[in-house]
Amino acid sequence: MKKGNSRIIFPLDVDSAAEAEDLVRMLDQKVGMFKIGLELFIDQGPAMVRRVRALSDAGIFLDLKLHDISATVKKAMESAVKTGADLVTVHASSSQKMLEMAVQGGQGKTRVLGVTLLTDNDASVVEACGFRQEYVTRTEQLVLKRAGFAHGAGCAGVVCSGLEAAAVKKVFGRDFLIVTPGIRPAWGSVENDDQERITTPAMAIGQGADFIVVGRPIRTAVDPCAAADAIAGEVEAALADRYD
């Protein structure tokens, strides 16, 4: 697998095991990780993780965005470890203690990512939630605050948009993983797009993202494999510029 392809996470945002398995077979070796989110996980349960693992050597990102009392999140993470998932998301909008317990539950086997601010949230949403104006006018500051909770708790990294990736890397270092959703290639279009804080693949990687989550631009393409390769090419070019 080329370096650029390995940085792509493809979300299996479908509601049936058969459709998910078809996508895994199609995109095996074209992406570095498959993401199983709430829709598929609720429909199919933990067994879906094992089914994807049997079909591909790609990593598995279990995107459950856990958010509950600390003891419950720890136990949920212990259950996630049993599925063999590589990464699991936990909301970083709660307490650092909850994040610490999530990391403990991962037992050093399943890594935790803190979700900072969802990419369909913008300044108006932050304001409506009652945050201080410093966070409304500069949502990056809210992302950094939550990233600080995740870093202090021992999380492997965070989920944030490409707009904040550079700031997160600058503050928390190169080894702190950044996974960036809301990716929209300049050459593609998405109907009824629900994302607000979006970036292109090259922009996200150039700003410091380690992995990008790309769903609809690949899934709805005439040739999904070719679309994945085109995105991988953008990623490789951005990586070359980033490390020159």
C-alpha cells in the first residue's frame, strides 16, 4: 500500500453488513483504516469489527464517541478492547477524569482519541451552547482546550478539523495523533453537505493531520478506487512538502 493510501480512513456509514463488506472488499489496500460508526455498530454490534478484520489487514477505527460517567466509559472501553479495534473515540467535552478512565480501559491495546469539536459545528453552535466569546470568535481555542484534556489524560490523539490541526500539532507535538474528518477534495462535490469546517486532503495533511476521514467523495465516485488513489496522491504531495 502506498504511503498516501495508508493515511486515508474510510467510514463504513451504511446500515447493512453486506454493503459494508462489499465496500471493504472493494477498498482493501486502497485505504489504511476502516471506520465503524454508530449506524453500523448499533445495527450489527461488535461482531462487525471482527467481520471487517477477517476481510482486510487495514486498521479499524471504532467511532462511538463515548460520553458518560467515568466508570461506565472505562467499562465500555474494556469491551471495545475485546473487539480488536485499534482506535476508539471518546468526547473530550467532558472531564479529564473520564478521558483518563477511557485510556485505562484501553489497556494499552486500543488507543483513545478525544473528539474536540464536531465538524458540523461552527461558531454559531458554540455561541448557542453558551460558551464565552473567546471561544465563539476563535473556535480553535476551544479545540485546543479540549485537546489539552485529551493529552493530559494520555489519549493517543484527537479528532479535529484541518483548520485547527496546525495549532494542535504546535502545542502538543508531532507524536500526538490528529484524525481529521470533513474532507472535501477540490475536484469533488457532495450534495446536501452537512459539514461546516471543511478542508481539502492536501490542506488537512499540510496543516498536520496524520489521518483523514473521507467518505462520500470516495463512496459516491464513479470509480471509488480511483478516487481513493487520487486523494492518496494529494496526501503524498502534501506530506513531501510538510517534511521537506
